[in-house]
Amino acid sequence: MAVRTRGPIGRLAAALVALAGLGVAACDPPSRPAARPTPTPTLAAAPAQGHSAALARSGAAGEVLRCDSRIMEAQSGLGPNSGYPSGAKTPAAALAQYVGPSGRSLPAAGYRQVRSDGTRVLFAFDVAGRPRVAIEVVRRPNPRTGRAGWGVAGFAYCDVSEFPPESVPNLYTQVWTDRNGHRVATHLIQSYPGPAHCDWTSVTFLDLNDREQEYLRDPDGIFAKDERVPYQAGGSVPGNARDTGYRRNGVALWLTDDAAYVVGATVERWPRVPEAIGCM
């Protein structure tokens, strides 16, 4: 069922559907209009409200994070009935159980132990010498067996754009870069495939500015009644389009008021929808 939503996307799941498969490659279209580039927003533009809320619920894990952008997700005080594994024989095994399953948007390896007090251990994943993921595990009884074991009690992590691409090779969210090749925070821009349980796998969603602007690659016209203009493949970039400076897999993103233009050797027009679309 489709619902209208606003605000940042909560959790991310795994399974990358790359834009390279869209049939567009190389950044320069055959004839690109001389439009004035739009400055790319900086990471400093991260919404303070969302970061503060995540920090408030992050506990010990959030205290050690050093993000360039914002804390993307955090939880603390997770008990044995919270749905996270409990009963691992060692702290490292509890960590592996948490980051290993498909569906996580976190690096599966490369963590170091930050501190331990015997019953609590804090792990961190560093990028450029700074923690970007922190996970706390504790020793506690397993509610099913009654035996003590290790389980996750809290976690916090930075925006997924701050992770090296190779650390999460099947990341669900498609991260874009600026014109200089620097990865851009996902609250500014992100794309992702439509969910299978809503039969939207033919759609690619493109969100800008915390989903205040949403565009769809919708070749089958699933959302045609909501789209300002039809999807078009093999078109051209209109003269009033502006270059956002965003890039991904060899394509450039241009915008008008009604559509996004994914520009490479060919041009695709992705229509804008009036509100962000969600699946339940």
C-alpha cells in the first residue's frame, strides 16, 4: 500500500540496485545546455534536530562517534527481548551476529574494541581514524535458555555515506558524490530501489533534502497519475535545467521544477511527485 511520508528514512536494508544498470553511462550528454550550475550543499547542512534526537537515544555508543554529518540511527538500553540476538558465547560473537545478517547497512568486519568492564564491551568501526559505527554488547541471561550470554545493548552509526564503499558492498541506499567525487550525505541526496513487497521493483526513487523533493525512475508508469510529467528515456536536457553537481556511476543529475534529468551518453527524465511516497 502506498502512503505519503515526509522526514528522513529510518533504517536501511541491504541489496544494492546500481544506477549503472539504467542504461546510461558517461557524464556528458550529446548536447548539454549552458545552464548555470547549482552549488552542491555541504555536509554541514545536516539537520540539527534529527541529529540531536538520535544522539539523545544513543547512550554509550553515541558518545564515541565522530561523524562528518549526523548520526543516522541509534538505540540504547536494548534488552534480551528487543529482537536482537542474545546468548553468544563471546562479545566478538555477539558483534558478528549483529552486523553479519543480510539486512544490516553496516560494515560486517573491521571493528576494534574501545573498552570493556567485564560485562559490557564497546566496539567501534573507524574511518580516517574516527569512529563512525559504535556497538555495545552486554552479558545477560538468554530469555529462552536462562543461560547467560552476550547480546547487543545499543548501537549508533553515522550517515552511510561516511563508510568506505567496499565496507558495505550490498548497501541498499545508493550514495551519490559531488562534482569532485566526494560522497554526499544521504539526507541531501540518495536513491534506492522500490521494495519488492509492494511490487515496485521497476521503480527507482531519488530523494533530495530529506525527502522534500522526490523523483521517480518509473518506466512502467506505476505512479503515472502522481507524476508531473511522464518518464522519458532517450530525451534531451531542457534549457532551463540546472546542474546540481551530483554524480553517480558516470551520470550527472540536472533538475527542473518538474523533473530530474539523469544525464550520460543518453538522457532519462525522472518525473517529480508532489509528496514522498512510502510503502507499508
